Amino acid sequence: MFEAAGTRVAAAPADLAEPLRVRARDGKRETRGRSGAGRRLPPALAVDLLGAALPAGALGAAGGGPGPLPAAAVVGAAWPLIAALRGRYTGEPGESGAVLPVLRDWLAMLGLLAAVCVMVRLEVSAGAWLPALLPCLALTAAHRRLAYRRTLALRRRARGLRRVLVVGEEGAADGLTARMGARTDDEYVVVGGCVPGSAEDAVDAANAVGAADAAAVLRRAAELDADTVFVVPGRWTTGEGLRRLAWALYDDGRSLAVVPGLVDVSRHRLRLARAAGMTVLHVEPAARRGLPVLLKRITDGVGALLLAVLLSPVLLGVAAAVRLSSPGPVIYRQVRVGRGRVPFRMWKFRTMVEAADRMRPALEAANEHDGGMFKIREDPRVTRLGRVLRRYSLDELPQLFNVLAGHMSLVGPRPPLPEEVERYDDTELRRLSVKPGITGLWQVSGRSDLSWDETVALDLRYVDNWSYTGDVGVLARTFRAVVSARGAY
């Protein structure tokens, strides 16, 4: 049964044979609301106004174009206007508080200001005004990140959440409730659930969600103070029935959401369309060609070359340390499997004793990792220097040359061993549909601390939802993951 609404728990499966049998848990009023969105609006607006108007006014006072008041007024109005048009003051601060949407808004503001200058025939110095417009970009991006972290902290304390009543058939509703109960970063908390009608009634009824069911859902939502109803489609749902349920909920000041059952699909892959008066949800595949893929290739080549040059003193220093610390080669070459199951030799600085591969069979029983990976936290084959190199991922630096050779990418799934691939099922083999990477979601999300299922899920999320901006985000998070050394052994 359901427990207190302040904690994230899943409903235990139960016998739901009665028509519209209802399961519920007592709720707390503190969970009412939209994740603190109302509290974020004044600070966000103030940050945008001050960050744009003050530098522009200061430049205007210094003689850079129009006077201080016109400059502050125009720029101070343009930045919040762009933010409002892009919906930055409504809803959540993005799935991860990302900075790239703010950068796109900033570029749009530059275009708007340029158009205003042309219309009023005002000549301004781009070299002077661009630096004056940078503070609003930096302040808004920083505030967006802080707002997202503050929102996550509130959600994990079960505050500022939207209360949800789940409506659906037994198995589907329980599956959704269990999945939502396992997460603490979403803005929703399930406070109850119900099953409308029996299976036989749902098949024969013209409007499966009838007036009686809609009234019962509405009554239970009011009892539990639920502001949102999640509908899990099944045999009992029809378009007209959902329409009538939506009318009833809207008239009572509550919202309706239909859960299609898609898992780990990014928003950029979804597109709404119309067909015969119905709403159709298109799920686009991840990009495999075109400009984003070309940008990735350019970034891989240029980025790997620049990093190899800039880090050449580190490469030489680590190479000398490996040579002097223990007998054996400096570079360890190991066969890994790349895109399309094509094997290649991956290069790493040697972190183990010279005969490490021959020692592995005797250590299989000590494997601390489930699934298809072999990991031991205190692996006796790792040298003292090797532990330091692994802790800060310095042993991975020679893979920059794998990227230059075309075997790998800067960002991608972890490159597996051939013996691991032999045990893959069809789902796990999908990880090999893109180039493996030096870093990726696995590396920035916990590395060896993750279970095998979590590792596969992260890699599949990357493969199915790949985008160039996503790669940029992973690269930005890699530095923090390397410094923290979480899961590195």
C-alpha cells in the first residue's frame, strides 16, 4: 500500500479486481506546488534585468553609443523579453540546468539588438558592446545552474512536488508507480492510484472512461489533493473518454497527463503532429549523419590533437614514471571492440605488473562487478603508480591517439573486451552501434561504482539519444568526474 507522500515509495502489487478499486496514501500539504517555480520567478527576472541593464548603462555612461538610460532600458528589456519568449520563466530550469539554451537565447538577443540599431540608424562598436553583454550571459547561466541544484535539493526533501494520481490497469499502473518511486529528481510524487472499470467493460464501452469513472477519479483526486492525473493507456482508454476526463479535471482546476510508456527518450527526439484530429507523437531516431555528425568528427580530430599537444609534458612525465617505477613496457596495448564489432588495439599507460593478463584467470572468483565487466577494487596486479594514474584517469591519455586514428571518439560508450562482447545479448550489442569514447555517461556518472545494468542503461541512453550538445555537456562534466575520482579503481 502507499505510505506518506513525503517519501518516494512504490505501491506494492495488489488485487485490483473491483471496478475502480482505489489505492491511496495520506498526503502532506507541503508537496503541493510546481517544484518552487513560483519562488524562482522574481530572482530569475532580477538577475536578468540587473545583469543586462547595469553593464549596458555603465558603457553608455562611458560614451559607448547611446546614453546610460537608453542603453540600460533597451538592453535591460531585450534580455528578459527573449527569456520570456523562450519560456525561461515558466516550468523547470531544464533537465540538467544546461547552459547551451541560455547561450542560444543570448545569441538571439544580439540579433534583436542589431535589428534595433539598424532600425534607429544607430552606429555602435561591436568591440565595446560585446564585452558589456557578456555579464548577463554569465549571470543567467550561473543562476540557472544554482536554481536547478536548489530544485533537486528540495525534491529530495519531498518539498515543492506535484502530487499525482495514477489511473490505469493493474500491471501498467503499478509499473509506473514503482518507476517513479525509485527516482528523487523528478517534480512528481505519486499519492494514489485507481483502476477505472473492469477489463470486459473497457472493451465493450464506447467511451471507456465513462461519466461514473471520471467522477470517481475526480473525487479521489480531490480527497488526495492531487493536482495532476497520470493516465496509463490501456484497453479501457479511448480518445473520447480521455477528452471527457480532461474536461472534468480542467473544470476542477487539475491537469491531465498521458504517459505513453517511452523510456529514456530525450525531448529533442519527440515531435507532435496531427492526424485525423488526433495528436500523434513522433519519436525521431538519433542523428547518424548531417551537420551534427560532421561537427562531432571535427571536434574529435581537432580536440584530440590540441589535447595531445597541450598535455604533451604530462604524457612525457607519466611515460617516464611508468618506465622507472616497474619493469615492463610504458604503453599497454589491449584488443577492444569498436563500432560494428570491429576489433582495434586500445592504448593505455601500463598500470599493472607485466604478467597481469596471465594472472586474471586466478582472480575471476574475486570479481566485484556484476554482468560483463571484470573489476576488483584492490586488484593485486595494479602497481603503486598505477593506482594514482587510475584514480585521476591519467592512464587513459594515450587513447587520444586512438581518437586521431579513428578507432575511438572523445565521447562514447566504454570500449569492451572481446570476451565481454561474446556474452552480450541483442540489447547490449546496441552499445556497439557508435564509436567507443575516452569519456561518456558511464565515466561521469560513477564509473566502476555502477552496476552492469546501470552501465548498459547509460550507454543505451547515449546511443539512442545522441546529440552534439550532449557530447559538449559530457566533456564539461568530465573534468569534475576526474578530479573527484569517484568510482576510479
